[in-house]
Amino acid sequence: MRAALLVFFFAAAPLGAQDHGAHAAHHPAQALHDSIMAPIKAMFDGMRAHDSAMVRSAFVPGAQFSRPPAPGRAHGYTTLDQFVGAVGRPGAPWDEQIYDVEIREDAGMASVWTFFTFHLGERFSHCGVNAFLVVRTGEGWRISGLADSNRQTGCEVEGRKRVE
């Protein structure tokens, strides 16, 4: 019996030494993370391309955008139509890069918290934090709410983990 256990142990040992990073997409937690992040990545890709249809597809109808107060500006809300309309205007790409993603999920809803930097083309504009509310729909995960902060200080990215 002891010999059979030793044979099993040494035969199974190489399985534990395999590179699990190569199989991360097959891991349920990684698959959930990727599916929650899919509409967020689609929104940012659409912003860079000024593709309002791609951006709209990342959201549920009636999604809310909250913007915090800033010097000379009160707290306010933007509608999905206003946001999509602004994204669709020609001009320099809206290049928002995100870092240090934190996701919490339960029963078909998730919150996604990210640090970001925002550039208009090559010109730095601002940084801050995004707070997304993401819900699972019949078509997959979609953004139902977004709030972000906006500042020009504390925007260093050294030591942060960038999301590609």
C-alpha cells in the first residue's frame, strides 16, 4: 500500500509543477474577472476610437454618470446619451489608462475601482479614480453606473499595475 502511495505521489507531482499562468483564462475566478472587465475595456477602446456605438454597448440603458464637485463646478450627473454624444465627436483620442483594479462581485453585481490617467491624444489632462457599478444582464456584464474623481496632482503611475 505504501509503495502504491509513493508511486501515485511521484506520478502526480509533475502536475502540480505545471505553469498555471498559461491556463489562467480557464480558471473560474480569472474568467469572472475578465467578463466583468469586458464592458469597461470596450468603453475605453470606444473612447480612443471615438466610436459611440462601441461605448454605448458597454452600458445598460439609463446608466448614470456622477461627476464630483471641482473648483467652480458643483456635483452633477451626466446621462448616457450626453456621454456617448461627447465620445462621438471628432478630435484627439480620449486615452484613459487604468491601474490597480479592485473587483468585488456578488450575485450578478460587481463594483470595480481603478486608478486612471487621462490623455487627450498625447497631452496629459488629469487623473483620478473610477468607481464602476457593473451588472450581469442577458447579454453579459454591462456598466450601470460610473463615478470618477478628477485631479491634476498625485498622478504618478510608478509602482502601479497597469491594465492592458
